[in-house]
Amino acid sequence: MIGSRYLSDMSTRSERHHLLTSEEVHRKRPKGSDIPSKDYDSLDYDNCYNVPYKKALRTFSKKTYLHMEVMRWVLVGFIGVFTGLVALFIDVCVRYLFKLKFSLFDKVYHATVEDGNVISAFLLLLGVNVLFAIIASAFIVIEPVAAGSGIPEIKCYLNGIKVPHVTRLTTLVSKAVGVLFSVAGGFFVGKEGPMIHSGAIVGAGLPQFRSMFFKFINLPYHFFRSDREKRDFVSSGAAAGVAAAFGAPIGGVLFSLEEGSSFWNQSLTWRTLFCSFCSTFTLNLFLSPVKGLQFGLLGTPSLVDFGVFQQSERQLWKAYHLIVFIIMGAVGGLLGALFNSINTQITIYRLKYLIRSRRVWRMAEAVLIIMCTTAAVSIAVTVLGTCVPFRNDDDDPSGGDHIYSPGDTSFRNETIDYFCPDHGDTKNVLYYNDLATILFNPQETAIKQLFHQNGAFTLPTLWIVFLVYFILACWTYGAGIPSGLFIPCLVIGATYGRFVATALTVLEKQFPILHFLTNLYPGTYALIGAASFLGGVVRMTISLTVILIESTNEIDYGLPIMLTLMVAKWVGDIFNHGLYDIHVELNKTPLLGWESPHRMEKLTAEDVMNPDLKYLYPITRVGSIVSQLRTTAHSAFLIVTPVSLDKVHQKPQTMAHHTPQLYSRREPREHALSIDSDVEDANPSPVTDDSDPEAFSNPFSLSINHNHPVPSSAVASPPGVGGHHHGDQYTHARAYPTIAEVEEEVDGGGAGGGDLVNSLTVTLPLPEHSRGQGIQPSQRRKDEQRVLVFHGIILRSQLVTLLQNKIFFSEGEGSQTQPDIDHRMLSEKYPRYPSVFDVSVSEDDKRMLMDLSVFMNPSPYTISYQARLPQVFNLFRTMGLRHLPIMQDSGIVVGIITRHDLTHERLHELRHQKKIRERATQRANRRLRRNRRKRGGYSGFSNPQDLMA
């Protein structure tokens, strides 16, 4: 019979906590579980097919859809252009600030070096770096979400999570300007990571044709003002950021697909690729003159220049070198896991003691980091640097021992000669400080030198650079400054690879048999090392392979890079996750992966749903709506009708009587559908009243007051009566139950000779935490006889908009007098809808009624309470849902699932608790079987309810 199975299951769930002791349910809390968490909301990726939206769709012609498709292509093109211009601005400003800082340092250094007092030069360097650090961290004080690279936040946004301020204009300004001073200030960070966040913000804002910051920018173009449309533009913008940073448009598309977006389609692939090419072309076009090339030559397609990998007399690699590459990939995975582990502990400390404190402490940490970085670099260059002589082949063709002969003449212009003699034994020999050449040059220049300058750096220098960069970059990432992770990881990995190449060269002199390991282009080891360490940190495979191939312009490196990244990922995954995923977990962001966790088939929708429902009636008093909005934080409310379960058992067809029919606005009274006289005299649909405090203190209790009749035009129709279509409008006889019908179903036909009480309260199943505690069994059985028939769902933002526009009617006039509101007006305030506390509602307004059935979504995705967890997870994740109502038989709603209910941590906890309950039941069965074996007739308990009996 309908509902009997559900009542039995609910009884089982209500007694679960009695079976669990504190020792049984105790489980080791994960690291960082005591970190303050945020209650993130979800985005609306599912369309709300309510009456205003259907009316708006009817106005769309074939030309409208063609116009929207053309505009999508035009907009992604402009997104790519603007992203390229942002990259140009960042690169030019960083070059200028970097040049200004070291020109001042160089001037003071050469003025004091002869006196042996160069400390003033380093104090000047420290002062400039501290000043830049204060400016960079000040932007984070203004907009905290601009800290870091922004990739975890964009990943969460594209997964369907509403991250506060992540796509605002102030965030773009703070990110783009702050990263200038972060990079120029000497932090071991890159400007490429923040470019991805910047591109995503451009993609989110440009198609809106208005600005919340600049109020005067508000064009009447509303086609793309929805979370669903904005999501696709953000994906394209993120890909454009990667393309501008590395000159890799295809890699940008794959990055957005692999690491960023959670929803993808074929048309989005083409538009994203077009956006990436526009970004690369724009940066290339305007950056070439900055670097001294003629305008239009397109010689600098990215912010990073890896140089040309020349094959000359040596090949790039040979087949047997793959074994060495696999070993390097494994070591890179171990180093990346170590990097992630250390940064995790630092981030946990930040979240517990710095971020939740005053923001000035984040600025203080940034200043401390830059002071330590400047001190470490200065001491290393002064004390540990090696002066390496080099010559030009044209000056001395004979060569000599320990003389470095650069293959690239531009290398001499990029070397640093601090603390080295001007000349050697002959005037043809000059010296450079190899440690200063790496640490005092821009990181992009250091990567290029590590890739291509064979023998330019000694083993001790490479080891020192590796340690300094590893420690300081690990400390810096996640601090209160805009910071990228790619470039520091490439420097660390390239240093590791160059160390391997140099060590093999030294060993070859003692063991000539090792010649087969060195007969390849020396820069190959540096590139493989960079790929292995970066892959070990971020755990990217396909997109990173293509990015490195496009950046090096060598397709021959495809197989070694891919193999190295795969091994690095496999080894690193043994110990922890990628660093971006770790930061998502530490921030308690409810990110949903591609698939549900393994071994979750035993869980059902009933196990993970939330039975504490917040709901409204199809016709509800305005005061009740305001009270619900002001006393709860829920983002959606179910539209339901209470039904007696006993009545459902007697008349199963009654459920169809309570199922709402889709309709638009009702025609005026003279055109309304005529109904029988006996129905005209019936009472109207149930309405909620805010006079009863129990209606809101108990989420499973609603008050129905019949002293406020709705005119006959709003009464319910008998079963089978439908609606008629008149032009663009529908007339419809209401299919919801009347108050008389609800009273009959609740009280079993109206006990007391039909003498009605002044206020009727319909009580529904109590939540499991309150059932069985101080409630009499007879009262509990009576409470459990009420169920909710589901009609639809309505969002908080829609309710607030309706209240703001006074979309309600007087109960003495009828719902046909309720004002209309179109879909455009309903979403006018997107994405920043007003708060209910900002809406003025008078006492007279609170006594009005609102017809919610017009604005609810009558056809949301639902699922059975018996569905297995993988089915629930795939439906929620694939369709990008925000709420998933859980249904029992015949339209009875018993719970709801949101994103927070499907996180891996919660699912593992529920699975663990269910396993404990099963074991407790088995132990109780065995114990009671032994005790009652002599009595006979015992067959064991099948559920905890029997055990409690």
C-alpha cells in the first residue's frame, strides 16, 4: 500500500542513533577538519520552466536563436581580445617595474662595491621589495578572493559553486594589478596562473553588457544573463588566459576541459578554441613591438619564451632514454607530493590563525616572506655564488679548461657579474655569477637559460637554487598576494633536470660507458625535469602535455612529456592529491568530482537526503513567505500540499487530484472556465498564516486558516477538469485541494459533526533527531500519518523579487487580480538579487496572498528514495543541479539533496556509520539468538527498529 513501506523505512531511520554509541561512531577526523568552513551556495545551471519563462520562450523566433548563436561567437572573440590585452598590460608593467628596481640596485652597487660596502645596495633592494609586497597584499585586503592563482576558485565556480566575488570587476583589478607587484617584488611566484583567473573574469563580465560597479553601464541586452550562459563564457575566458600565458591555444582548451570545466559540449569546444586563438593573436600582435620587433611580425606569442630546442649534432632524445625519463618522472612525483604535503600544513596554519584573524596579519605575512626571500637570495648570491668564466669562440678559438662558451650570444647580456672580477688572466675572459644569473633574473629568463645553456651552472649552484626555490615557493603559494604556481614549479623542475644532466656529464668523464645517457640535447633533461615536478604538484596530464609541446614548438617531445607526466601523477597520487584539489578541500568547498566514490552502492537516496523540508503552499500568505525567508537561510522552497496517508490508502486516485496542472496566467473573470456550482461553494486552497508561531518553530508543521476565503475563481476543480487555451494565455480550474478537503482527510471526514475549528494545523513526520524523545506513541503515530504531495520548487531569489515588485493579491478579489511579471523582470537583478531584509513589506501587504504556482518550477529533476547513491550522484553531477527532491510513491516528497549532501567526506562518513549499524545489528542478533535458543521461534532482527522493540 502507498506509504506503508515508507513509514517503516522512516521508523528505521528515526531510531538509528539509539544503536550507535560514542565509541562506535568515533572516527578519526581528517586533517584540517577544525578549520572554519563556509556555507557555499550553488549556481542555477538548470532552467526554471515556470510560466514567465515559457511565455518568454514563445516570443523567441528562429532569428532570435540565430542572433544568440552569432553573438556567442562575437563575444568569445572579444573575450579573447580583452584577455590578451590584460596579459599585455601585466607583462609590460612587470618588465618596467623589474627594470626600474634593478637599475636602482645596480647603480648603488657599482657606487659602493669598490669600498667593499654593498650592504646599502641590498638594503635598497629590501626596501623596494617590501614596498611592492605591501602594495600587492593591500589589494588582497580589498578583495581577499584575489589571493593565490585563482585556479581552485574558478574550478569550483565551473563545478557549480557560487564562490563569493570570484568574477567581480574589483577582483580583476586586484588580481591584475596585485600580480604586477608580486612578481616585480621578488616573490617566487608567476604571473601566468593569475592570467587564467583574469580571463575567466573577463568571460563572466563582458557578455552581461552591464556593470554593478559602474551603474551607468547597463545595456538592455539580457540574453546571456544566467548562470548557464555565464558558465560557458567563463570556460572560454579561462582557456584564453592559458593561451595568452603560454602561447598554447589548444592547450588552453584542454586545460579548461581537464582541470576547469565540469560541463562541456561540442559547440563550446569550437568557441573556446576560437577565443584562445584570439587571445594569443592579440598578445602576439602588440607584444612584438615591445620586445623590439616590427609591428605585425608576430614573434612573441606568449608571456613565457622557452627558446628554440636545436638538434644540431645531437638528437633531442632516443628510445632508450625513455627509461631515464620514467625514473625522473617518478622522482618528480615524489618531490611534488612532498611540496604539496608541506604546503598543506602551511595552509592549514594560515586558515586557522591568519585568514580568520584581521586581514592585516595576511599583509604582515607577505612582508615577512619577502624579507626572508630577499635575505636568502642576497646571502646566497654574496657567499655561495660561483664566478664562472666565459669567452666568445670568435675571440679565442683555442678554448681552454673550465671556460664556458655560450652557444647563444644573447646569454652574455643576461648574465649577472656581481661579486666577480671584471677580467681574468687575459682581457678576453670575463666572469659571471651563476647563482645571481638565476636568482636576479626574471624567472622566465632563468627557465630559458636552464633549458639551453649547457655547462653554464655548477652542481652546487643548481643544488642551492633548488633548495631556495623549493622552500620559499612552497611557503609563498597561498599567502595573501596574487601568485601563480606554474613558473616557480618550472624553475624548480628545470633546475632538477639540469642537475641530472650536469651530474651525468661529470660521471661520464669517470665512466665512459655512460656516454649513451649524455648523447642527446642537454636541454631535454631540463625540460623533462620541469614537466615531472610540475606534474607532480598539479597532477595534470593531457593539457600540460600539449601546453609544453606548444611552448617548446617541438612535437618530438610529445611522448617523453606525456610518459613523464603520467608517471609523476601516478606516483604523487599514492601520497596525496594535486595542490589545487588540496586547497579546494581545505577551504571546505563542496566540489563534486566526475564520479561518486567507490563502494557506495549500499547507500541510497534515503540515506543521504535531508528530511528537514522547508516548504510553502501553492497559495500562501505574504506574511508567511516573509517569515520563512527571514528565519531560514534556504535557497529554495518546495511547493507542496499536505495529504492524509490514510485517505491515500483508501483512494489511490486521490493523488492525481492533488497533482497541479501547468498553466499560465488566468484569463479575466468573464473569460474564465465555468465550473459546477457545488465546487463554487467549496473552500479555497489552503493558505498559510503567520499568526501561529508553531508554523515556523516546527519545520514539519503548517497552519491552515479557513477564515480567509479566496474568491470562487480560485477554488479547486473536481478531478479531471483541465484548462483551456486562449491565444497566449491559459485558463485553468485549480487542481489543488480545498480547506474542506484537507480537513476531511486529516480528521477522517470531519469529526464533530462538521463543526470546524478556528485554525487547523497539519503536522507532518518529525525529523529523526526529535522523534521518540518525549513524544507519546499515540501522538507519534498520529504525526506520522501526514505526507506532502510535491508540486514544484521555487527559489529564494524569485520570492524576494516577487515581494519587491508586490506580486500578490487581496484575498477578497481573487488570484486573477495578481499582477503579471515577465521573465526579464523576474531576473532583472541577476546575479545580485536583493536580500529579503532590503524589501519593505507593510502589515497590509503581509495579509495579502501570493499565487506561487505561476512562478514555481513544476518539472524539476526528481529521483526515488530507493535509488542507489551512484545514480543519485550521476544525475546531480551530470545535470548540474542545485536541488534534487527525493520522491516516494505517487508524488510524495520525503526529502531533498543538495551539493553538501554528496561531498566525498560526507558520503564516506555515512557509509562508515551504515557499516557500524549493520555490525551492531548482527552482533545483537547473535547475542539474542544465543539467549533465546532454548525458547525457540526466534528468527533474528532484520532492522534496528526490531532491535529497539
